[in-house]
Amino acid sequence: MFTLNTIFVVIDPTTDVQAALVSATRIASQNKEISVHVYEAVYSSGTNTDADALQRVELARHHAWVKSLTEPLEAAGNAVNIEIEWTADWRDAIAPAAKRAGADLIVKAASARSGAGRRMLKTSDWTLLRNSHCPVYLIKKDELQSGIKVLVALDIARDDELHTQLNDRVLEFGHALVDNIPENSLHAVNAYSTADNFVSPPDLAEKAGIERTDAYTVDGAPEKVIPEIAEQIGADIVILGTAARAGIQGIVIGNTAEKILDALNTNILTVNAE
């Protein structure tokens, strides 16, 4: 069972609009026992006769800025820890920092980049999905109103250990977001590419514990089907399973999640197998 004790928030130093912090604050406001670890990676390659002094000044400046951003959260009663890390390789630094902080959930604004650009460059989202030890919540829509539609992406035709674990984890998080919240609703999608992998809507509905009308099984590649269904139903959050594992199976699942990430215009929660 998932327990949320620490939220790890990634600050974007290029903007004053911190969608990840806004979303994390909304989540933490439900439980004052949740602590929030706010992280920013900074670096300057500018020439300076005293590199150590430059580093000290920049770290202090960014710490003061982040502290001003977190004042409302602290005033609300949640514990807040601020970490400013000096590193040029900020993409690779996020996941290890989250693990050091004992994070149960990482919240980050999604990087805006085309699929082609994402394949050519190692983006922060790509790296984070591959290396994170815990669920990652990527924000594309920073204002979610009441009546949230949550779409879980499943693959119930495959019964190997990895897919079974991912399906169970995805459903666990999906139900956590909608159970006992009357305005929210859960929907499920299962893409299949061959007759051998066909899944009937009633079977998907039974597996997900939802109404038949909220279950969608579609012939096609997941990276095409899932965004189409998300747009069709007006989903606010899509939950995907991803695998940070060695071997071809983990690579395929990871690549699928990354392709879907580019095509979705919703918030995305990726969960990994335990």
C-alpha cells in the first residue's frame, strides 16, 4: 500500500510560475503530516576569479528565492526542506536527490518538447522516468478543478510478473485519486495490437472496478490509443506504468511511456513496479 510521507518538488529556475510547487502544495494541504522537499539544481559557467565565492553567492541567492516561494506552504503547517544543489548535470541529479530525500512522490513541470527533440536530446523528463525510484507526477495542466477524470492505462492481456505488478500499481493509484471523492471519476484504457491480446470492455471494467461505459479497449499502439482516449473523455490525469529495469522488456515499457508523454496534454502520473 502506497504511503505518502515526503513529496519531492523540482523547481524550474527559468520561471516564476512554479506549477510543480502549486500542485504539491495542493496535495500536501490534505495532510499536515506530509513534508515537502523542494529541490533546485543551479550552476553558472561564467568566468570569475573566485569560483568558490561565486558558488556561495549563487546558492544563497537561490535559497532565498525558493524560501520565498515556499512561505505559504510553511505557513499552512507542512514541514518544508529546501535543497539547492550546485551541479552542471541537473538532468541526472534529480533522481538521486529525490532518493536521498526519501521521496515517496516526485512532482515536476513537464518539459515542453517535441517527440523528435526528445529523442535527439536527453531531457530531464526522460532521465527522471528512467531513474526514479518512486512515482513521478508530471504537470502539464497546473489548474485542476473539481470533477477530475482519471484515466488508467492497463495491459491486462499480459500476465507476466512485471505487467501484473504494473497493472496493480496503476489501479492502486487510480482508486486513491477517486475513491471517496464523489466528483472524481475513474476510467480505463487497454490498447491491443493483435487478436491474441484482445481484451473485452467488460473484462477491463471488472479488472478496474469501474462501469462498463468507462472502459475502453482499442486496437492500436499504446502511444496512439492512450492519448486519443484521454482527449476523447477529457481526462485530467493519465496514470501509466513504467519500468526502470535492465533488459529489453524494461526498455520497451520505458520507451512506450516516453512516447505517450509527448502526445498527452494532461497531467501524467507514472508508477513503477515494486
